[in-house]
Amino acid sequence: MTTVKTVAFVEPSFYGVSFARVAFEQGHRVIAIVSSKDNPQKYGYEGIYHDLIVADIRDEESLYQAIIQSPYANQLDALIPATDYASHVTAKAAERLGLRGLPYEAALKARNKDLAREAYAEHGVPSARFKKVRTYEEAAAAAEEIGYPIVLKPTNCASSQNVYFINNVNELREAMEIIIAFKVTYMDFKVREEYLIEEYLDGPEFSVELFLREGEPIFSAVTEKITSPLPYFVEIVHTLPTPSYTEQEEDIVRTAVDALAAIGIKNGPSHVEVKLSSTGPRIIEVNGRPGGDNISSDLLVQAFGVEIFEATVNYYLDNPIAIDKRQHRAASIAYVTADRDGIFESIEGLEALSLHDNVVRSHVTVSPGDPVSIPRSSDDRLGYIITKGETPEEAKALAIALVDSLKVIYQQHEAEIA
């Protein structure tokens, strides 16, 4: 029988909703610390918490004060970041409260891509050559030094927001104008006015789902990714376990573990993005939490019977962790995307999905009348299909075939599109 503990989540959203649901279903008292009382409805976690605390989750002092002035002062058993943006402020507050979690410096490096790149370079972890810039002039000089094509990205955002593949100085000038005007991201977190110019890494992309104990993996799995056509980097298919480059899985996992060590993550879950370049695995970025995009909530469960959110809640509570692979199957998720800009009406062909035994579920995230566009960030995806199979090739082929069978229908009166 589970001993009831009090578990606080800082703004469950996106992947973090699964965190809150697991703790709620385990029978714990779940406290959601939110920036607005409207957020449970907005992000989909109504009914899976017991109480709310309102705080400025962008500010560590506000978060700390809100907790110690609440009825749960000195009663929290765990404080868990449930959105990337608040991971570092949550880590700092948890340290002050004497609770288990990521070291603050490690969380700060994971949150800020420039600090992470500096740590990789210092520890000899293969990643991308980079320069931190503030102005177009600095960016142009950095691009010249690194050599086109390059990648331009914010230092502290997520979901491929304003990440650009750039071939020449004209494209760079245009992209810099856009990125400099990009001031605020999700939940009103400020975009830092420093940007990265990075070497473009060739090769296929993967993520490594890991759980560490004192620096060594007690669980690892490699997910294959397919991204949208350049110049954007939106993830549109994930397959677990990877059906490709399996002979290099060990190298990919070891590089991911080395990257975590470089930024100071030794325990708990992580999601590390890697490119298998012509010179071997190179790190894209590190996240000190379970993977999003339904990788943790669905693909790991379907493929291996692994409940990584459950293991993570137990880790934060310092309870025993069970994370062994209970089966060896496969799963894939493929995203529905628009092939042009327009006003969404419907998706044709959804009814046929229920005829397939290996469809786990499908979901549409847009409504009639919503403006849609070709995917420039993860926000632009329209929905998804999750499939399972005995092999990764089977699960992947079905997911892609089913997405390809769908047709996005646009409204005819599109003159209102700005």
C-alpha cells in the first residue's frame, strides 16, 4: 500500500500533465503551483490535483515564498518541475526547502543552451561549434567563422520555437530580425536577448531516454526521430526503439550519459537529443526530465511496459524505483501537419483509424476556424496517431501510412488570413 505523500508540481503543462496524473493515481496529495487559476483548464489537468497555490513561477523567491506561506509549509515531500521553463527556479526552491531534485546549476545549464554548450566543450563532449551573439553584426561574424549552413536559435526556448536553418547572410539578416523581436515565450517567460549561432550537424536524429543512478544508466532506450523539411526542425515522427543505426546505439547512449555528467546530472530521468553525424554522435540538447511528445506517456509504455513518470515520482520521493523493461515490442507516433497556410476545417479519414488493431489512439489538437500553417514549431502540428507493433519497423510504417492517408480540409473563405 502506498504511503500518502504531499507532492507539489510547478505548473503541470504539456508532458507535465502526465506527472500530475501519475502522482494523483498513486494516491498522493497533489498540489499544483500555478501562475494562474485558469491554467488547469488551459493545460488539461483539471480533476488531477487536490489544491492550487498561485505564484510567479518565473521567480524563485516568489515560488519559495508562496510555498512557505501556504498550508503546506514544511509538509511537502517533493517539489517537481512540470514544465521546462520553471525547472531551474524549481530546483533552487527545492534546495532551499531541503527536498530532492536536480542540482540548481545543472538545471540552469539544461535550461540555457549556451551554458550547456560551454559545459560540453569544457568536458570534451562532442556537440556543435557555437558562438553566442546579441546583434546581427555579431551573428554575421560568427556565421562567417563557423561556416554556412548554420543554425540560429534562442538560448532558452523549447519546441523548436524560432530555430532556423540558414544558408547565407541574407537569410541570416531576415531571421535575426524575427528572433530579436521574439521577447516572450510560453507562460510569459522572457526570451533572453542572447542567441546561438551553431554549426549545422548532419545526420539522422535520435533522443535517448535515460534514468541514472549515481551517473550510470539503470534504464536507457533510443528513440528515432524524423523532422520536418528544412529550414525548420519540427519533430513529426518518433519511433521507439529505434529501427535504424541499432549497431551504434551504445555510442549514442554513452555520449548522452557523458553530456549529462558534463552539466551535472547524475540521478533521475533525462531526455537527451543527439545527432549521429558523419563524425559520430553529437549532442543537440539535454533535458533533466522524462521525454515529452508522448514518448514517456505512451511509447515507453507500449514498447517496454515502462512507466517512467511513476519511476520519476518515486525518485523525487526517495522511494524504491522499478524501471525494468517488462516486454520488448515497439511504438511510434506520427504527427498530422498542414501542407500550406490556411484556416482549418477538418481532417478527412479519421474514422478509418479505429479499424486498425495497432492504433493506440489518435488526437486532433486544432478546431474548425483555427489558422494553421506548415510546421515551423511544435505548436503548428495539428494532431497525432500513436501505433504499436511487434517491431519498430512495423509500428513506424503503420504510423506514417496512416498519417499519409489523412487529408487536411481547409475552409474556403480564407481572405481573413493576415
